[in-house]
Amino acid sequence: MAILKAFKGLRPPVAIAQALASRPYDVLNSAEAREEAKANDYSLLHIIKPEIDLPLGIDEHDQSVYEKAKENFERFQQNKWLVQDEKERLYIYAQTMDGRTQYGIVGCAAVEDYMNGIIKKHELTRKDKEEDRMKHVRITNANMEPVFFTYPAVKEIDAIVSNIIENQKPEYDFIADDGFGHHFWVINDDTTIQKIIELFRTKVPFTYVADGHHRTAAAALVGNEKKSMNPNHNGSEEYNYFLAVHFPDNQLKIIDYNRVVKDMNGLNSVQLLEKLNKTFIVKDEGYDIFKPSHLHEFSMYLDTKWYSLKVREGFYNDADPIGVLDVTILSNLILDNILGIKDLRTDKRIDFVGGIRGLGELKRRVDSGEMKLAFALYAVSMKQLIDIADTGNIMPPKTTWFEPKLRSGLIVHELS
């Protein structure tokens, strides 16, 4: 069963919380982070993207960048922009997008749970990205950003959360520049905290990494490192835990994650359509944006026109948790077999576009000449994600996109 731990969070004063909270490190490049943090000394980007405070062009993996993260983190604490709670607490972090709100329990997950499979994952991680975040955790000795977990909804936990949000004013409550609402409560009642921890221990058999696989791996691996280096380790140390926001699965929605391709592997448009017709029912949908409406239906944008692609019977396997995924079907039947793209992680001919940008972004990138064609997919369901994690399978790269993203900086977890 899942371990949930209360902790003494480092948090910003209410007056600067909105200014300090930032988008996650991995949704911005260095130039975007510089622009976003410009004239905002409070922004957590100074810690999670510290290259913005160093000369232009510096390698973001240079050791001086990690040293700058440590320096800035210490400065934030000295300036009391991040202040530690006096007692161990749990917290509630809610996000609102398009009139829908999801409520997560903020607490520490256990390194032990990651190592023994209680925390389940559905994506592979890259060693270089793991090591980058591990260096950041090591040098700051903190989890600066929470990871995004989900768990099978528990009515008793939902009832406790509902009671808190109905009867207690949020500590932070603001709408960010992107229009998404962020709401944060501190759970001060010790009895309530222990009840939630006990419900996780008895009612939540597994938790699942929804977003933040690299941060999760890095946090757990650093915790394990510290354990192995401590001859007096007893299991109670703070490094045995890392920062996570746990959302019930019935409140989350996965949106589509789409693909744009630079060339047609030597084919012209007529030849491409002929090849597609062998495995798909291809229909010309005209010039208006066409969005897939069900599983095994795809949208393709080519030569200023949209096409629907419905995969023919016999070319997929609904009994296979990986084979049933539309990303698998697209990868096997089109990207690999026709376009010659074998490895989605390394091939420079393909790029990925989160559905939050809309299908108009696919059209723009093709019309600009940057890309030759684009594919839109029907979004993966939470059930598919959990089924894949439960069976020990791994989704293809860039399969799920969760929105809204967690804001970084509303709470930080120190490892000692």
C-alpha cells in the first residue's frame, strides 16, 4: 500500500506567491525562461532554470548552472521568500481549467515505494535527463518541484478534501497568466492529517506517475544514494521521501499529444495517400480543421487539407494494452512502415505538439514550410494509462499530455 508522509513545507508569503510560482522547468527553454522571469526577482525560474542568471549561451548543464541554483535557493530563504512551516503538514493543491477543478493531496511519497513498484510508471526515462535533475536535487538538497501523481479515487479521502475546501479559506488563490486557477490549502488539523495518511496506507494500493517521470526518478535515486552513503541510516530521514501532488484518477483528463513530420521519406502526396489506403480508410475532410472523435481515428494535415484516417480491421490488436494505443498504431503503420521513422526519441524528422496548443498549431507549422505533414490523435484515457502501468508495460514516447501543469514554487521539500 502507498506511503504518504506529512512534511514541513517551504512556502512563499501570500503577498508574493503568485509572482514566485512558475511553470515547470521542462516546459520552457532557456530563452523563454529568461523572458518570463524578466523583471521578476521572485520567480522560481531563478532556481529551476538558473542559467537565466548567467551569460547568454551558457550550457544549461554546466556545473556553474547548478551552483547558481544553490546560490539562488539560499538567497530566497535568506530573503524569506521561502519560509518553512513550523510543523509537519499535508496540503491541498487545486487547479481550475475550462471550469473544471481537480484537487490533489500534497505530501511526500516514499523512495521505497518507487523502488519496490508501489509507485508505477508508464514511460521510459532518459539517463541524461535523470542525471540533470539528480544534480539539481543533490546541490539544492531539496525537491524544488512536485511530481504529478494519480491514484484510484477513495470516497473517504474525497470527503475530507471537500470538507476542507468548503470550510477553510485557501492560503493561495490566484489565476495565472495562462488563465488557469491555482488554489492551495494548508491542512492544520493533526487528526485530519493522520486520517488521510491512514487512508492511503489502507485504501491506496498503488500510485501512478502521471507527469514528471524524470523528476520522480531523480528524486528517488538521490534518496537512495543518500541512504547508501549514511552509515547511521534508520529510515526516518527526510531524504527517504520526495514531493508529490496526488490527484484522484476520476478528476483528471488527458489531452491529445500530436505529431509533426519534416518530410515524406521521398514520397509525393499521391504516393503517400496510396500507401495509407492499404491500412486506413482515408477521407478528404477539406480545409476546415478536423479533430479525431474516437479511438483508432486519426487526423492528417497535408497540402493545406485535412484528412480523416480510420484504421482498417486486422491492423491493430485491442487485446494488447500497448497495441490498442493509437500512438502505437500510428508509429507502426505510418511513421515506421511508410515514413521510415524508427525511433521517436532520437529521430530529428519528427516533433511533438501538446494538444493544449490546438490543431491550429499543426496547421501553422506545416503551412510555414517547417514541417511537411501533421497527425492528430484521439487522447489516451486514464483507464488505458493505469492498465498499462498495472501490466508493467511502457507507453511509447510522448503519449500523454496533462493540463494544467503544476505551478512550481508554491511548496518545496528539503531533504534534511
